[in-house]
Amino acid sequence: MDKIRVEVAYALPEKQKIVALDVEEGCTAMEAVRLSNIDAFFPGLDLTAPKMGIFGKAIRNPEEHVLRPGERVEIYRELKVDPKQARANRAAKTSK
């Protein structure tokens, strides 16, 4: 089987990491994440059911999404504040 080049990315506010790797054609997003060993850079990162996307577009099932050459799998972390609430908080601050 041929290999393709993909990336796996994860970020915290203070630390980011992108891992480039060559995987077999037909590799899924979840397989690429596991092969990247990105969790070694982020102790506590739970890879059992993370939300993921490709270049900012969410994918429904990382176990089934087959990657294409050049794609970047992004692992999303849970938001601490709902985006709507954050906007409301900022608006309230600026109106004072």
C-alpha cells in the first residue's frame, strides 16, 4: 500500500503541537491520531472520544473518516465557556 502525508494537531492556550506523519492509504482520522502519539505531549489528553475535525470542519465519526493526502486532523478540546455566553460577557463589559 502507498503512504500519504497527514498532520495531527492539538492546542492548549499555552501550548500547541502539530505532528506530521506518513500513514497507509485508507488510514482513518482516529488511527492517525493514535499513530501520532500526540497524547505523549499533552498528559491527560483523553483520546477515547475526542471531537475532531479536518481544517476546522468537524467530522462526525473519526473512526470511519478516511484521510486524504495533506489533510490535518485537529483534536478539539471542550470549551470552558459557551461562545454565546462569552460574547454576551464581552458586550456587557464594553457597555459599562
